Amino acid sequence: MNTNIAVKDKPRKNALVLFIHKLGSPPWFYDFTGKFIPWLWLIFVGLAAWALYLGLVRGPADYLQGESVRIIYLHVPAAWASLLIYASMAVMAFIALVWRIRIVEILAMCSAPIGAAFTIVTLTAGSLWGRPTWGTYWVWDARLTSELVLLFLYLGVIGLYNAIDEPRKAARAACLLAIVGAVNLPIIHYSVKWWNTLHQGSSVSLLGGSSIDASILWPMLIMAFAVKFYYLANLLTRARVRLLEQDLRKGWVKDVVREQRP
Amino acid sequence: MSHLPFIWAAYSIGTVVLLWCAFAPLVRKKSAVRDIRRLIQLEEPARDTDT
Amino acid sequence: MTPTRKRRLIALLLILAGVGVASTVAFYSLQENLLYFQSPSDLAMQPIPPGRQFRLGGLVKPGSVTRAQDGLGTRFVVTDGPKEVEVEYVGILPDLFREGQGVIARGALDGNGLFEASEVLAKHDENYMPPEVAEALEESGHTVRSSDGR
């Protein structure tokens, strides 16, 4: 309590702290994010088009799997995104539970549907790669099974959030599930190392370089980068809508709506 | 066996899922804005009759 | 940090630690069942009785593939380096099946150490490259495929 009073008495705050405090205020967050969401979409579309041109039009087929290698420009970036979005959701859920910041709560909850979409893309693209390459659409090995569990975790978070009427209470319960589910992340990542799986091992590691030829690797990395912008743009769009819905009767929401063309 | 149908299928499904995920919040926003407009009209009837 | 926040933080960290320990224990005890396939070396260490279904994984030994005269039957040797097992399979092999390639076969051993497969899947490794690069690598004497069958 004493420290709190001390902070309030301070005449000037650090610029970064001030910025974070501002972001925590719904009207300010709504205005600020609204300005650059279109730019995020634009960057995503530009980067994705470039990556797909390099990968699908210019890029080579694989020496062994032929044309079906082209599915990895979708599968691998989506798989990385499905893990990264879960991690970011879990971290935000943690912050939301300890500090009870409403914006962070909303951001964590709005991450779940986007993560679920990427998990679905990962699973379907992977399955459609597996048929021509392995000879089967699906096997119950450790990698595929743990990625499927990730989908169920996302669906669990979404379901729990929607099942409870009071939004703050719902967010608290769903955040806890999101945090607990994070134990699945290292399991997915290391599954190909810890157990014999049909799924191949990692081709790219942060420290050890990669075993993918540059002509295939670069479009994949560009796509993986592009997908982050999709996540950001989509997340902020969703969070803004959530804020409007939750603050239905507040003055700032009415101002926002009045300013829009009817 | 030709692999092209698998590539087409993978990219089609991927595009549909990601497009749907991107447009779903816009639909929600539309209905939220409609609700808020109705609220405004209920609370401020005088404003409408003035203009 | 206020006492309430500190209390929440500690409670959350305890929950996380508990879940972490529980899942580690669970996964250590499930370790065996999560192995999708056995390598020939695994098989040599812990023999599986004839007739019981399991999956055998390894590389197709170069030069070992023989096709039956009458149709679809194929015989080949699966190796992981130190140990090998002979496999017989009747059916259509996946596109990627070739000598030196990783495969996973499901089936059972007969009494004489021959593995009778009912399904053969090709296992891809973590290397991706255009054909020209693969050729150049082969010419310079590198082996293109990973050697451990993973």
C-alpha cells in the first residue's frame, strides 16, 4: 500500500509507464490501435504475396517429395503461429490474472480463436501433405496427437469464456485454463526429439541453422513473418469489437458510434 | 500420383479458414454498432426530433 | 506490488509448478506407449513375441528390395545401422518408398524373424532441397539422407 501512495505522489511518470497506462484505458486503446490496423493488414498481404510468389511460382520442387513440398509454406508458418499465439495468450492470461488489467484479459481471450484457426490450418495442410508423402492422412504419433490436443485447448478456452455470462469472471476461468494448458507447448516442440514419431524432426533451429535449402527456406521464413502481422491485425480488430460490446452503455462508446457514418 | 490436388486443397482450406477468421469480428462489430445506435436513440429521443 | 497481487502471483506459480510436475510424471510413465515405432535395435534389446502387432521403423537397406514375380509382393530389409530385420509386404507401396529411404511398417513377426507388414508408410526426414542441389550433393559424395532413420 505504501508503495502505491508513493507512486501517486510522484510528479512525473516515466514515458513508457505512462504509455502503458494510457493503453489500459479503453477509449485511448480504441483510437490508438484503430490508426494502424490497416497498415498491419497491408504489410501482411504484401509479405504473404511475396512469399507465395517466391515459393509457389519461382521456387523449386523437392528432390524427393516433388511438388507437395509447396505445402510447407502454409503448414510450417501456421504451426509456428499456433504455438506462438498460445504462448502469447498464456503470458497475457498470466498478467491478466495477477494484475487484473481488462485490456490484457480481452487480448488474451481474443487470441484463442486466431490460434485455433492456425491450428486447424496446420492440421489440414499437414494432413494433405502426409497423404502423398507418407502414404496416410493421419497417424496417432506424438507430434500429431499433441498438436490436436492444442486445438482442443484452444476450443476449451473459447468454450469456457463463452459459457460464463459475466465477462470478467469468464475471462478469469478461461485464463487459468490457458495458463495450465501451456505445458503442452514444450511437449509439441520436443515430441519429435523425445519419441519416435512418423513426423520428421525439426529442420530449423534458432542456433543450429537449418537443413532446408535456401530456395525453400526463405519463402517459408517470409511467410512465417507475415503471419505475425495477420495475428496482430486480427487480434487488435477483435479486441476493439470486444471493448465496444462490453462498454455498450459507456459514454466513449457512444461517441465512437456517433462519429461513424450511419 | 499427381500431388497438385493436395496442394490446391491445402491452400484453399487455409485461405477459407483465415479469411473467415479475419472477417468474423467485422460482422460482430456491425451488430454491436447497430445495438449501440438503438441505445442512443432510446436515450436521446429529443435529438432525433430536433433535426 | 500490492499484497493481493503478490498472493495471486504466488498462487498461480504454485498451480503452474503443480501441473508441470504432474505432467512430467505422467509423460515419463507413458514414455513407452508414446513410441510410435520400434527400431531394429529396440527389437533386439526387447524382443516382441511373434504374432503381436507393432510398428517397425528404419531405413530400407540399399540393394535389399526384391519384388515377387507374380504381382504386388515386396521383400526388403529395414536397418538402423547395427541391426536389421527382413520385411515382407503385399500391397501398393507409397510414392516415396525407395532404397535408403526411411519407412515405418505395421505388422507382426512370424516365427522365423520375418516381419509381415500389413501397412508401409514412408518417413520423410528433415532435409528439403531442390533436385539439382540433391544431385550436386550426391556427386560430391555426401549422403543426402539422414542416417538414423528419424
